[in-house]
Amino acid sequence: MGRSPFRVVVGLGNPGRRYAPTRHNIGFRVVDELARRHRIRMWRRRFKAVCGKGRIAGHDVWLIKPQTYMNLSGEAVSPAVGTLGCGLDRLLVISDDISLPLGTLRLREKGSAGGHKGLASIIQELGTEAFPRLRIGVGSPVRGQDAAAYVLDRFSPAEEDVLPDVVRRAADAVEAWLGQGAARAMADYNN
């Protein structure tokens, strides 16, 4: 049996209105932007996630927002990859990163969880670190501030002002990854 033609783009976050405006949910925001741009309806409930299927940059793509809460993201990603027959090189996971300044993008073909519980769950469930990910800087907590509380907090009003541009650039980076490949997308968007 051949490999699936689908690409799978997963935005990490927590379900529910309470978490929608938090730093941890920037992956959801990017998936929502991609869905808006490409008129992909996010209505299916599969893989413990909200999903939509469409075409982006000439490829058939599943957009996925896990509904498992961040720390169990792998419970949505692993069945999606398995059911869709998607090779790990065709999977892109979008997450927040507190070690990067707000708006900084880091696209990598593989890597560790770097302390991110959602990525750690995916690595555990897939049994490998070898899958592409786009990390989006959300700024760092101040000294002594709890990191978990920081990522579950809202962006400040000043941060919200620049966030639409950050989300747009991240969506552009995903489109470049899909259309031009990882090497070109990394060269153009890792800032």
C-alpha cells in the first residue's frame, strides 16, 4: 500500500473559550487562519480533534486541532497519522514556545520537546522526535513566574496588537512548508 497523499497540519492548544485567548493556543489560531484563507470547514470530529480537509499549496491537507488538552495532544495526533497513513515527514505540528521572543518563528524537521508538554505527548505517542514542527515565540515569563501559569495567561493588550501579524506570518510559513518544502521555508521564515 502506498503512502497517503495527505499532509497533516496540527495546531496545538486547549479546547474551550476559557483557553482561546491564551499563549498556549497560538497553534489553534494559526490553524484557524489557514482554514479561513483556504475556506476549509473545521467541523469534523475525529481523532479526538476538530478537523477539516482541503487543499493548500497544491496539496490535500487535513487541519487538526486536538481536543484532548495540551498535555495529551499525542492521543489525537498519533491516531490521525495512523488512520490517514501520513508519513511523519508530511506532519507539521504548530506550538507555542516560551524560550523565543514574541513572534519569532522556528521551523525544524525534528527535535526534542524542549519542555513543551504537548510536543512531549506527541513524541511519546509516536515513539520518535523525527517530525517537523513550527514553534512560535510567545515571550518568556518573568523571573520567578510559573511557566505553566504564564502560557495559560492571556496576551497583554500590546501583544494582542502584534498578534494578527504573527499569526499571518506563521500561516505563511506553513504554506511555504507545504508548497516549497522544509528547507526553503526554514530559510525564509526562521528569524
